[in-house]
Amino acid sequence: DTGSAAAIPINEVDIAYVTPVTVGTPPQTLMLDLDTGSSDLWVFSSLTPSSQVRGQDIYTPANSSTSKLLNGHTWSIRYGDGSGSRGTVYLDTLAVGGLEVKSQAVQTAQEVSSSFTQEQSLDGLMGLGFSTLNTVRPSSQLTFFDNARPSLDEEVFTADLKYHATGSYDFGFVDRAKYTGNISYTAVTESPGYWTHSLSGYAVGSGAFQTTRLSGISDTGTTLLYLPTAVVTAYYRQVQGAQNSQYYGGYVFPCSSSLPTFTFGIEEARFTIPASYINYTRISPTSTTCYGGLQSSSGLGINIFGDVALKAAFVVFSGTNPPRIGFAHK
Ligand SMILES: NCc1ccc(-c2ccco2)nc1
């Protein structure tokens, strides 16, 4: 089996991407953020207090003839951006782009943090990290990818995220039409449940490529690219008027500044992020100060290769044994 579905930016700066997912019988369609940086599949639901729901679509298990309560199981998750949610669990039929899983754990939110309430075009998350990260207790549950594995033509899923445009996620096959040249693969360590791998180095603009292994996680559910302070200061040193603002919590610069590109290595391959991806957003609609798409990872304890980096490539998440991740030009 295979599946293919759209990855739609939820706002004009690609803060997150959502994908249509159908849950239950008859199918209820929700727009979920497919997130390789976590492993819980949770949804706004009929159990979410109406005070916390603002325009989201919800999953109502009572309206599904195939829903089953997973008795006595609960979950609670906190994300790196401080957002979070918690609740109970149902098993139900779930499909993404024509690929169906019969008994997927669907985590129904009984509480969501305000930043989720405010994001009306996001109805939940589908974690595509390793199932060891799943927070359901007393027994942890499998991700959609882990449940789908036995029926997949190939044990992979791919991400083709795009800058200010709709991309796609494919399951069970690598679409030759979505990339050019060869795929450059590198080893993944499942520590501790993330798609953890290293970059072989980086370059700022037309500068020399710095060969240095940088370990981090490829995370479709994180908006920006977070790298060590040494790398980030080298980048913004090339930007007139750039500064690391305590007030805005990161590097900002005059929106009129010309930014260099940023290149990262995957083994011998090189991927260049256009300057436009790094001129991320104005700090407020009328401001002439802009916030960078490349920020320091020093507060995070881990480097995060988020959407700003991933949208510069076609990315293959390979669930083979051992797992590996591949990047290709497109
Ligand atoms: N890295 C997981 C993740 C994804 C989305 C969000 C989010 C918060 C508000 C809107 O979206 N938070 C965390």
C-alpha cells in the first residue's frame, strides 16, 4: 500500500503545515500537523472544552461506528515551544491520502494550551517520531507509520515541504518525480525517539564550507532552523544591523537587509537554503524589523533541523533497520 497527501502551510509565513486526515466511520476529516519531532497523534475532540475550541474541526468518537474507548488510558504532552495538551484515547480507523490503518490510537484532547486554541487551522498533531516517545499510559501506543508499516510497499515516508506553497507527504514509496539527482542518505540514531542524525558541515553565503559534524533532529513540526551559537553568529555577522535581541528572543535585523544563503551538508551532498527562507517574518505587521529563520539552539540542548531547512530539500524518512534519512535536491 501507499498514501499521498498535501502539506498545506497554515499561514503566510509557513509557521506550520497541515495535512487532511480522515478518522472514524463515516470519515471525519481533520487537518493535522504531521510532526517527525513527536510521537503522539492527538486531536481536538468532542471532549475538548468548548472554551478551548476556536474554529478547529473536532473528532466526535460517538459519531463513529468503529470507535472504541481505550479504557483507563491517558496522555499528556509538552512541546519545545511551551505548548501542550492532554486527554484520553480511542482506537479508530484512520487514513492519510488513501492509506488506511484499522485500529489507530487517536488521542482525544480534554485540555489544550492557549497557543493551540489560537491556531484555528490546526486540528491536532500526528507524531511521526519513534513510538518510544509516545506518552499514552499505562501502555504506550504506536504511530500511524508504525501501524502502517506491514502494509507499506516500502518502509518509508517522505516530506516535500515548500516555501509559501503546498507540498506533500508520501507513505510507502519514494516518488521519483519529486526530486532530481540522487538521494544522499545518512545514519539515524533513534535517540531518544527522534530522527537524530548529523550534518557534515555548513557554509554562510559564498563562504568556505566548514566541515564539522553537527548532530540534531529533523523535525517537520518545528518552524525554524536551530543551530549552535558559533554557526549562527557567523551567519548574522554578514547581516547589516543584525542583533541577538533579548526582547524578541532571537536574531532580528532590518527587513531591508540583504541576507546570505545558508548551506548544510548531508555527507558529500550540499543543500542551500535561499535567503528568503531565512528572512522569516516581520516582528509585527507594520514593523521594519524582521525575525530570522536561523536561530541559536543554545537554549534547547539539541540542534533542530526544522521546516526552514527541510523545505530546501526532498526528505526520505526510512524506517528500515537501521533507520536512515535521505535528502535530495528538487
Ligand atoms: N513541534 C510540535 C508542535 C507543533 C505545533 C505547535 C503549535 C502550537 C500552536 C500552534 O501549533 N506546537 C508544537
